[in-house]
Amino acid sequence: METIRLTMAQALVRFLDNQYIQIDGQRTKFVKGIIGIFGHGNVTGLGEALEYSDCNLTYLRGHNEQGMVHTATAFAKQKNRLQIFACTSSIGPGALNMITGAATATVNHIPVLLLPGDNFACRQPNPVLQQLEDPTDYTISNNDCFKPVSRYWDRIERPEQLMTAMINALRVLTDPEKTGAVTICLPQDVQTEAYEYPLEFFKSRTHYVDRKPVSDRALAAALDKIKKAKRPLIIAGGGVHYSLAADELTGFAERFGIPVAETQAGKSVISWKNPMSMGGIGVTGTKAANDLAEKSDLILAVGTRLSDFTTASKTVFPTSGIELINLNLSAFDGYKMDGTFLQGDAKEGLTKLQSLLETEDFKTGQEYQGEIRQLKTWWDAEVDRLYNLEAEGKVTQTSIVGALNEFMEPEDVIVCAAGSLPGDLHRTWRCESPKSYHMEYGFSCMGYEVAGGYGVKMADPDKEVYVIVGDGSFLMLHSELLSSIQEGYKINIVLLDNHGFQCIKNLQQANGSQGFGNEIRYRDNQTGRLTGDIVPVNFAQYAGALGAKTFMAKNKGEFQDALKAAKRETVSTLIEVKVEPGTMTDGYNTWWRVGVAEVSNSRNVLDAHQEMKENLKKGRLY
């Protein structure tokens, strides 16, 4: 057997450089590159390998470990999980900073490879700087914290262990059902140790994504239920995008007259102009979609994990007299809410279902079609109203969302993640093209937005990318704005400053609170509480100091002018708009369950608790 002597880190780089993925005959290089922040724990091992190895992996310098994982996640999501970046950090706090990013990737089923530095495997110099010591178990390091947020975890304590570890890592990363964050811990001494690796390990490997067909038995069971339905509704999730099945889903809906509601991850699978498009479903959904769901007799859920926001804490559907069919690769997701499970690829499943339904000459009735048209017409008018809403001369959040939506080209991409904006976008954003809507709402991770926009731009460099973010989320994490400038990937940030976490303040007020601790205010000297004046922050000035081209807009007209100017720029931009708090969209016929205090000094809180108990009676129990 022919071998080559390499350090473990050099072998890792060489292996990653030769991985490919293939679906429907299209072969793609799987690992685009590595995003890293060097420190003791990876700089003299993996850093040396990247500096001196002859490889085709792009190395990008991150500015925050969590941010760089978000960037890698957004990149892979925009690429429909067919290409990834790995992320490397030093030991200790550098590694731990990646954990939130790992959880974000895993919750959203997005492949990200994490390569944190680790303690010395030999233990000779222990405790080394930044090492966590557990006096009851010396095998534990900071990196054990990655276990619950990783779909695969391993630690390379001998250089030859790399081979089985990486085969398993790629098995998970390229598996549409099991993918998520994969963590391979790299002790800093082992990274630099040499081994005679077999050349066979570094051969070009192609990982095939074979479309899993739905069984005939499951199709027959689903067909029997669908052909009896009078008021069916499709819920399209992110799995439709990852299966590259947007066209098939749209055709299926049109052929049989079945309306489509979208989850946050599934939004943009169907054009808002399509007569069957009802918009978002659930807590942040449209009145059209939620009204249909409330009276439906069959739900066909495609590629969704049916989260509480999608199901409105299991209250958006009737509690009885309804059939639920889950078309999903994952049995874990497919068995949720006791539905009929169709295990298989979304594209395959929709194609087979359509073929079978056509033999039954199935189509929804004229009365139902009329109701669909009526609801869609009403909702389109409601979005127009929200887009033009004014608040006594003050800037409303929905009017800025509308102005941005109307300005952007159909192929441009909007990026968001947390706060009240996901609700506004899910309800009112009008998508025409698949993958033009990039929302991280599986984890709703504050701070994802700027880093995510950078990752999306790398994935789609020819498109204009717009990040819309609130001031609270921007303050959480915006380091990768500098990365976008450094690497020349222009992103456009629209920052809506409403002086704090107004989304959570709204949630408080809806459950009996007057609002507590969520606005950026000075402390009041008399009460001792954060109820003083608003703390003024100039976000444009800060972004400008990093090198972004910045604009301030005091009204909708100035915002529209700023958008035009920003589009002409070649460097990343930031437009700051002061918006009136509380001018986001409200719920439409839905409820979201949060715990409300059973005992309180506030009558309003007690009333809210009673309301919660009444709403619980309306939902499904499992």
C-alpha cells in the first residue's frame, strides 16, 4: 500500500479538498473552503497546513467565531446544502463561541463542519492556557459542550484516527436527513504529529444524494385520504427547497387546485402572484393561510418539522375531522402530530402523488376555489395597506419593509433572522423567485443577520443581497460586516432602529406586562429602573468607521433615495432608519403559547394566564 507522510492537519486539508457531492447527475465540489480565527490550538497545526499545502480550499479570516459559523451556515443554506465551508478556532473561548452557531445549523438541518482546537492529547503541559479542567473526568474539555448541538462529534487523539472520523463526518454532512453541525475536535499536539497515511484516503470521493422514493404502501394510504378531501391545504417547508422541488410543488398545487401556505424556511417556493399562493402559515402567517388551515380537512405537509410557529402551538388546525400527511425524509419529523408518514424525497413524492391523483381525476371544487380567490384578494389588499401605513408623520416598520420589497429585483435576496421583522416578512414579503428569501427562523438566532448576509453573498455573488435587521439584533453581532468589506462581497444592510427589543416588549404587553427591561434607556435615578430617556446610538457612524458606505433616512422618501444610492455602491452599505416602535404587523387569527405567571401582583397578568388556559383547550395535544 502506497503511503505519504503528513501531519494530521495536513492530511485533513488534503482530504477535505477532494470531496464532491452529486445529485441528479450534477457533481459539485463539496468543501469550498475554511473560515477561521487562529490562536494557540490551531495556528501551528491547521494554520501551517493551510499556509503551505497546495490545495484548492479558500481560506477566509473571521472576526467572531459565532459569526463565522453563521456565515458558513447561510452559505450552505443558500447552496441548498450542496456546498459548505468548514470553520476552525483556537481552544477555550474561541471554540465555545462557535456553539451557538452549531446549534443554529443543527436546528435548521444545515451542514457545517466545525474544527475547534482542543487540549493536548498527551496531557504533558496541562493545564494549558484556556483549558477547562474537570477534577472528576480529565477526558473532558470545553469541546464536550458541542455534543448536544452536533449531529456527529469526534475527537482525534491519534493521527490515524482522522481517517474513520472524517469518513463519518462526511457521511453525516452529505445526508439530507441527518445533516447539521459536525464537530471534529483537534488536540493541538495531534494536529502536528505525522503519520504514514495511505494515498487511497485522499482519492477524489463523490457522495451521492440519491432521491429516496416513497413506498407504494404509503402512497396508497395518502392517495386514499387526499382524494376524499374537500378542503386540502399544502404546507411547504424548507425541504422543498433542498429537494429542488419548487417547480414540482407549484405544478402540483395548480394541477389540483390546492392552496399553498409556506413556513419561514419554505417561503419563496411559490411566487406570491400564483393564485394558489396563500403566504405564510401560523403565528407569523397570513389571514388567508390561517383561515384556510382553520377549516381544512386535510394538510399535506412537505419538508417541514412542524414547529410551534408553523402550527400556532398546535391550534391552527381543527382538533378533529382533519387528516395530516407528512412527506419528509426524516421519520422524527414525519411522525409529528400523529400524521400519515410518507418517508421520501419531496420531489419524488410530489411527482408520484401527482401521477396517482391524475388517474383519479382529482380537483378541488368550485366553491373552495372561490373562497381561495376571495381570501387571496383580501390579503393582497391588506399587504398594500400595511406597505402604505403611516403613523402621524412617523416612519412605520411595515412601510419600510414595503418600500424595500418594491425596490428589490425579483432575483435579489432578503436576509433576516430575529425580532419582529420575521413576522412582517413572513406575512407581507412578496417573493417571485425561489431562494430570494433567506430567513433563519429554526433557531431565530439574534446576530445571524449580518454574518448570514455575507454567507449568502458568497453563495450568490451576482445577486444583490439585502440584510434587514433591528438595532437589538445588530448590536448582538455584526463583526462579519468587516469581513464582507475585507473580502469584497458587498451586502446592503437596512437597519431599523426602534430603540431595543420591541418584539419582546410586545410579547410582554400581550401577557399582562406594561413593558420591562427591553428598551435601550438610561436608568431613572428616582425609580432605579431602566425607564429614563432613550440612549441615542448612531449606527451609521459606527458602520462607516468599519469602511461601509452609510446613509441616514428620516422618512420613506429618503429611504427610497438611499436604496438607489446604495445599489450604485461597490462596497457594503448600511442604511439607518429610525422607525416608530410598535408599528410592526400583528397576528392574524393565531395564538402562540408562552408560560404566563399563575400568581402575580398584576390583575392583567392573571387575566392573561386565564386566557392562556382557554386557548389551550383549542389545540391538539400531540
